[in-house]
Amino acid sequence: MSDSVSVLDVDSGLAGLLPPEQLTAARQATAAAVVRAPAGPWQSAQNADRARGGYGLLMVEGLLIRRVGVEGRFGAELLGPGDLLRPWQRDGDGEEGGTLSLNWTWRVAAPARLAVLDRRWTARAAAFPDLGAELAGRAMARSLRLVVGMAVAQQPRLDVRLWMLFWDLADRWGRVRTDGVNLELPLTHEILSHLAGARRPSVSAALTRLAADGRVRREGQRWILSGEPPAFEADPAA
């Protein structure tokens, strides 16, 4: 199912780049079809092809998990509003994906809407170059988040790894409240195991230790972090 919307009306970060006198024309130029994805497995290739030749799919609502598996081990990334996706890249649609036999899957963790930034949209938006520069920057930011995730996954103690992961997610999605930093994300133990590069039973045990220490507790789909974030020491080799 799809509808249409002006991208600037659903992405304040993009709208804030333009001077007020350009907003009316820019809103018209950035009208885009919107794909809706209900919770559950997402067959991305069915919708992603519509954006070929353009920037890709821009998430405007919801939460997606991209998972890759190799030899029974899995890694994952969490994507939300503002992220730019090009699922046809290394997504099992016939393009070469390297020498490793990889299993790529997507899952919608919270019902999502994605704006289709296709070739026609890209041509219209070219009159406002700040938009293209910002979208390129977001793609770079996504790659940097993946590097941070790799560094976190190298921590030998799983409870420390999860504690760092929670705070890394809190930098983007956390809300400070009287009871602590709240993460209102549907993070199951399985999802956390993929994000942390660990087995689910081990993650459950580590979460129990964090809860016993009073650092993490779960209320429904909300994770509440208490205490101070992880302290980092300078790398002596730097």
C-alpha cells in the first residue's frame, strides 16, 4: 500500500535546511510516494525497485531491522526515521554480493512508512542542493554507526557490551525522564543478540545481571537505563 507526501512535511531535519522563502516551492518539488510496511518480515525488493536510479527509500516512520547471517552467526542494524535505505545493494536481488554466502533479511519492528526518492524525485530536488548533501551525510552517518557497533561488539564481557549498546542507542532514541533514560524500542532478547553479536541465552543472562545491578529494567517495550553511561579510557596506542 502506498500514498504520497511532501518529504519536507515529514522530515523536519530536511525542512530546516532551507530558507523560508524556498519552502513552498521545495515542498511541491519533494512530493514522494510513500510505501507502508506492517510489522513482520519485509520483502524489501518488491518496493525498493521503485527507487532505483534515485537516492533510495527514506524512512519517515517506524523501525526496521536489517540482519545478515553467515555460517549461523548474525549481525544486525537498527534503522529509524531519517535513515536512507538502498535495499537492492547486497540484498539478494541478483547483484553480486561477494564471495561469502550471506543471508540478508529485513524485519519491520514497528509499522513503517518510507518515502520513495526515485529518479524523478531526485531530479526535482536538484534545485535544492542542500537536500542532496544532507541525504549523502545521513548515508555516511549510518556507516559510522555500524563502525561504532563493531567496536562495541569487540568488548569481551557481554554485560559491558550490552550496557554500551543501550547507551549508543540512547544517543539517538533515548529520552531523559525522572526514572532514568528511556528507550521506547521493541528490542527483544533476540534482536539484542544480533546487535551485540552474541547468542540469545547469553544475552538473557547478561540482561539479568544488569537488572540485578539496577542498571537496566524493562517495562513493556520500554527499556529504562539508570546510573551513569559507560566511561571510556583513552587508547594508549592512539
